[in-house]
Amino acid sequence: MEKRRGAMRAISAEIAKVAAPALGRRGFAAAQLITEWQSIVGPDWAAKVSPDRLSFPQGERRDGTLRVRVASGLGPEVQHATPLLLERINGFFGYRAVARLALVQGPPSRLARPARRPPPPLAAADRAALDRRLAAVEDPELRDALRRLGEAMGPGRPG
């Protein structure tokens, strides 16, 4: 089991490396800015604003300009919150990577949007049926993962 957990951590640690070549063409020096956007700015801001392009002065990796997509009509609110957003972004990087935000009106990217709401809880009968189907699974971690999947799929769906 420990190997499985280690592999999961290794995969998550590699996401930025895998995404960097594709995202680098768009000017993202740090792919983690996209992959971690919601945790950087928080779910409320991630629903309104998403990173679009990060550019730095030539030969530099600090004091950059982050172009962000802002949901329609929210420009003034985001402009007012710019110091807070810059503080969170630079806190993530650990240095003053971004000096200014350039706002571009448009819907936030789906990559940076917060996750959907969790599904409603299963009815008692559906939960009992799911538990019966999972009773034969010996590995407790696998059984818990399958239970979460079954709960997310809900009743009446294939499975």
C-alpha cells in the first residue's frame, strides 16, 4: 500500500513538469500557477478570475505581469482586490514573481474554476445496496475509494 501512495504523490508532483511544455507556449513559466490556482487565490476568486498569461521582463523571473481573465462586470471588484491577489500569488511563489495584474474581460478558464458541488447524500436503501456490493472488497482503501465513487454516481446510474 505504501508503494501505491508513493506513486500517487510522485504523479501529483510531476503534473507541473508534464504540463509545463504545453503551458510554456502560453507564457507560463510556472505551470503550478494554473494547477494550483484555486488553492492560491481561494475558491471564490477562482470562480471569477483565472490566469491567462504570465510574462516577465526580458532575462528576469521576477516582477512579472500576470494577465488574468475576469468574468464580465467584475473588473472593478478585481481591480480593488489586486493587492490581496498579488499577495497570495507571490506568497505561493515565495518571492515577488508578479508585480502587476493585467485584467482581460472574459469567462474564467475551466481549469481554474472550482470543483462542482458534492452530490447529495444517498438514501438509506441506496447506501445499503452499495455497502452490500462492496462487502467482498478486502482492501479498506480500495473499498473506501469505490464507496466514494458509488456515492458520486448516485442511484440509477450504471455501475
